[in-house]
Amino acid sequence: MNEIWFLLQLIIQGLAIGSVYGLVALGFVLIYKASSVINFAQGELLMVGAYVCLALLTTFNVPFWAGFLLTLAFSVVLALTIERFVLRPMIGEPVISIIMITIGLSLVLKSFVSSIWGVQIKVFPAIFPQAPIKAGQIVVSQVYIYTFLASMVFLVVFALFFKYSRLGIAMRAAANSNQVALSMGISVKRVFAVSWCVAAVVSAVGGILIGNINGVNITLSAVGLKVFPAVILGGLDSVAGAVLGGLIIGILENLSGGYLDHFFGGGVKEVAPFVILVIILMIKPYGLFGTEEIERV
Amino acid sequence: MQQCGIFHETYQEDMAVFQTPFVKTGMALLFVFLLIFPWIAKPLNAALRTNTLYLMNLIGIYIIGAHGLNILTGFTGQISLGHGAFMGVGAYSSAILTVKLGIPFWFSLPLAGLITALVGMVFGIPSLRLKGLYLAIATMAAQFIIEYGMRNWTGLTGGSTGMVVSSPSLFGFAIDSDRSYYYLIYTIVIGATIYTKNLTRTRPGRAFVAIRDRYLAAEVIGVNVWLYRILSFGVSSFMVGIAGSLWAHYVLVVNDEAFGIWLSVQYLAMIIIGGMGHVLGAIYGAIFMTLLPILLRIPEHALTQVYPGIFAIFQSLTEGVFGLIIILFLIFEPDGLAARWHTIKNYWKLWPFSY
């Protein structure tokens, strides 16, 4: 029986972390769908969000709700700046240049954070109740459950936003085809900007949630890299796929960490998502829900 | 003086790498400079207070690796975020071959290249079906998987403590000083540069460029796209593996920390800043990226004297400056230093009558 409880516990923790991956992956896919930009700085957006929130809460002693809203506002401003001054001049440039510019961006953001806050790990003030919950033999810290619920709330909010709001519909139109959207009177530039804002906001939320579980330090940006397996699994241009991919990768990562660490001497959790990624790319490169590109000559 | 025009009378002349006496003299002078550099290095060391010969060696190693990445990314248009790890594969395989199997350096050097080529080709297989950004993600995954292997396959790689490697020797003459290693590295650098330059003029080289420019069209005119993509991965990884092997036997300690994604990004930055698809680009880029941290140390020193606390901040800012330089280059000079040099040269060629 013990093994089943162990398995269940791993799955629950994996779901919580995976929901955050899904949230961040949502931002990633948005940017990709709107502007075909692969954003290697997604993890750094997440890290900056977590640090800003942390600084507001601890250094400036702002109550959590205000600190949270201020962090989101900061993320929006940051995203608008990045979109306007870094990404917009790159419209129409080759893929390699765009990938490289987001990598450059990630370096800049990382050094910005480490020069202000240093590289030591910092503990987040507890936002959610910490006491562990026991169900049967499963012992799960409440943080995981709240994290899962919080990311689900955000996912639902954004799903409604895309489905019903004017801007959300405009974004879907632009994602479908920039040209057609332009000719329908949608400002594609504005859509690009908004998609960066949404990406930065969901990343900041993800950063705060993950920071709550593991503490905040410079390696937090590695979460951004875990987004790649998630989006590849889900299909690079599918929002629903990204969320599902995030959940699956979260669970698989936790399971592989739990069961395979004995055999490979630890740290399997860090590399397993990338092994999965390579396998997916080899057998089904467009993922679960991605549109397959068909080329005819 | 430069000639006002180039008039070829035979095909041989037209195909020559170095076409004018001016360029030929320049190359000869460069060669002589490289030959006598170790003797210039001593007074330079005293003047600049750094080990210039060591820097030259590093530049040389990076040039070899950057040529490799340039073949893949600049010529074939396949982005790789895994070349840092591929260099690590070269370094580790050379270390394992010499230390554990007792194979002499002269065999382990090409073998390390071949092993790296094999690894690169395996991770290049997805390029059959994947384009630009998917490939970037696939090679990034390769980077992390290889890094994990180097760190955790303790029995083979010595884990995080790394491996101690010995210097090579030739006919009983130990190549263990900066100076002797300098000649070894630059012999290979010259070879690699000539090879890369020549590659662009051969059938595979033209196939690479055709694939980069429009791979569907290349396929239509009969280029085997998949074969040449894999080949490009192989050649590219081979060169970066050689660079890794040279690095291992120069630094004498192989450690997984040296081959992180940071190195991959640096390699990409080298060819972007230098100029993708230009043979000279890799050279400019390698020089630029090696000297940049040294140049950044100058304001750091000056400011630390005034504000001692600023040191820690500068430490972390170096990476940010790298990032900023990449961004600025991509926005304002996407063709890199090689293109900028070309523009400057053309401007002065006709000066002051440039209309």
C-alpha cells in the first residue's frame, strides 16, 4: 500500500508544480502565436516578478494584496518596454536573430536581478497557510494545493478573457493571421504588446507561486526552461495544449525524480523533462494539439 | 597600394582564395606576426599586466569552435544551443581516452572530434523534421542532457570533481608551456580556417548555403537536404570537439561547469557579433568575446578604487553587458563585425571620391 500513497503524493505535488508550468507556458504560447517569437526570457520574467514581489513584501512591508497588484503592474510596464524597444525592431528578422535577442534579454534581466538582490536564496513570507494536510498516508503541504487552485483560477480567467473580451478575440484573430487581422482593423502592434503583457503577468504570478514553495534565488529562471518541454508536448501553438503539457510535465518530472533518482544518482528531476522533450520531437514534433505544418512544393 | 580593379585571365585566378598581391602580403604579414607573437608577448605582458599568450591560446580555441558553429548556423542555417555541451563531449572524450585508456594525445585529438561529431549527428537527427525554432529547442535539450551526463555519470567522467589531464608531448618534447601550446593551437586554427574557407567553395559547402537560403528550393534542385543537414552537424561538432580536446589538454582539468549553456550562448554570440556566414566573422567574434571581459575589468578596477562595494555588482553586470551587446548588435548591426569591416574598407577604398 505504501507505494500507492507515495505515487499519489508525487502526483499531487507534480500537479501543483505542473499547474505553474502550465500558467507560464500559457504566456509563452501567447507570444509565440501572436508574433512567432520564441521567448527564451520567459523564466527571467518569472524571476523578476518573484523578486519584485519579494522586495515589496519584505523591504517595503506592503500588504500582500497591494504587493501582488504592484508586481503585476511592474510586469506590465517591463513587458511593454521590452516589446517596444527590443522586439519591435526585430519584426521580420530571421528566427536565429529573434532567438538570440531573447537570450540576450534573459542575460540582461538576470544580471539586473543579481546585481540588485544578490544570488543568495531568499525565503518568501508565507502567503498561504503552511501546515501540511494529511489524507490517508499522503502528507502534502497546503502550499501545493493553494498553488494549484491559484493557477487554475488564473487559467480560467484567461480562458474567459480570450473567449469573450474584445481584446481577447482580437488577439486570437491576430494569432490566426496577422495580415487578415490588420485588414479587419485590429492593431497588430497592440496585440503584440498585450501578449507580452499577459506573458509577463502570468510569469510573475508563476514566480510568486513557485517562490512560495521553494524560496527565491537566481536559479528560479530555470523554471522558464521547463516551459519548453511543456509547450512542445502540448503543441507550440496551442494554449490548451500548453496548459495540459505543463501539468503532464510537472507530474512526469516529479515521478521520475521520485523513482529514478536511486539509479542515476540524483537530479533526475532537472533533466527528465528534456529527455521527454527530445523523445516527443523525434516521434511527434507538433505535440498533442499543435497544427502540423504541411509543406508542398 | 590597392589595385583599382581585379582582372582575371584564367579560371584558376578567379577561384583563388587570396586574389590580390595586397591580400597576399597581408596574409604573409599576419602569418609572420603569429609566428613571432610569443616573443612579442613578453613585453606586452608587462605592459598590459595580463598573460597575453594565454589569451591568444583561448582565442585560438574559441576560433576553432566558432568556425564549427559558423558552418552549422552561418552556412547551413541550423541554430544550435548545444555547442557548449558538444565542446564538453570533446574535452571529456579526450580526457577519458588519454587517462583511462592510455591512448596518446595525437590519436585522442581526432578521436575526440569523431566522437563529438557522432553525438552532434545524433542530436541533429530531429533536424530532418524540425525547422529553426524547434531545432533550437532540441539542441537546448541536448545541452541539458549532456550536461547532466557529464555531472552524474561519475564512473566515466569523475562527476563534479572532474578529471585531471596531462599535457601532450611530441617526440619526447613536452608541449606543456603557453608558448609550445600556442604553436599547436595556431597550427590547428590555420588549418581549420583554411578548411572552412575551402568548404564554402565545394559541393557540400554550396549545398549548405542552398539549404540555408531556401531548403525547399534546394530539395527541388536535387540537394539531399537531410544528408547535408546531418553532415553539417557532424562537421560542426567535429570542430567544436577538437576545440574541446585542445581546451582539456591546455587547462589540464576537465570539469562540467565549464560547458554550461552559458558557453553555448557565448559561441552563438561570437558568430552573431563577428558575422554569421563569414569565415572572418568567427575569428572577429572569438577575439571580441574573449577580450570583452578583460576590457570590462578596466572600469571595474577604476571604480573599485573609489567605491569598494561596487565589485560584487560588477561581477554580475558582466553577463548583463554581454546580453546588452548581443541585443544592440542584433538591432543595429545584424551582419556583425565582418560586415562592418567590409563597409569601412569599401569606404576608404574610394575615399575621398566615394560617389
